[in-house]
Amino acid sequence: MRGGGGGRPILASSAIVPPGVRGDSGRMDKSNRRILFDQDKLDAYNMARAFTREVESLMKRVPRGYAEQLDQLRRASLSITLNTAEGAGEFAPKEKARFYRIARRSGTEAAAVLDSFVDRGLLEELDIEGARAILHRVVGALTRLVQSCDPDWTRARRAAAAAPTRSRQPYSSSTSDP
């Protein structure tokens, strides 16, 4: 942008993209004349955006005094979307997978924050059900993206799942130490 007469900024001619022209990282969607970036074509990205909208709606129902948890949920939600977009824009498969793994971890973090709202009595299980359903689909889509980019990750997960595990006693706060 550059200054125009009367102090009003005007757009430089290079900032205006005529219909049908595409940049290096985007394609024109003919149906609504919107430029598409690589992430726009990913279900994981579009579902992550839907989750963010759902979270914004839910956060309005949480009473005052829980800014820290609300901020954590907002940052986790944003991290899912941004890391998915960054992965979509990456060319190296291992790097793509790394961004998708980060987004996936943020998804599981967001689920835990939602659960904490229920555990504290701030929201009901029914309140978060829709957000958790969207988030479950996002995490599944991100898992498939990681698998498509990094076969080593898939092998490692299968090996870990097949490994014998120790039997653990469920945690109970009523047990006392001898």
C-alpha cells in the first residue's frame, strides 16, 4: 500500500489479483472465485477450522475466572490449524510429517482441556460432545497424513502396539500406602 491524496491509503496495483490469475502456492476455485492454498484442500485443515469455530462458541459459556484454561484451549486450537497449514506448504516428507505430528499433539491437548472443563463442572459432557467429535476426526485425518508422509512413524507405532505391556493397577485415591 502507498499513500494517496488526502492521507487515504490506496492499494498498489500489484496487490490486486485479477480473477483467474494464480500465484505460486494457490489455485483458483472456479465455483466461488477464491484462491486456494495447499491447506485448503486438506480435510484436516478444514475440520480444524470448524473445531476452532466450535471452540469459540463453547468458550463463551465458561464463566469468568478461567482465562488460563481458555487461553490454553485457544492456543491448542490455533496450533492445530497453523501446523496443519505449515505441513501442507512443506515439500520434504519428513518435515511435512513433523508439522502434522505437532498438530496432532495439539489436538489431543485440546481434548484434554475440554475434558478439564467437564471435570471442574464448568461444562457438561453434552456441551463438549460436538467439539470432541470434530476433534476426533481432525486427529484421525492428521494421523493419516503423518502415515502418508512418514512410513517409519507407522512402523514404530505398530511395533509399540504389538509390544507386551505391564499390567497396571487403576489409580484410586482411596488406597493408602502401608
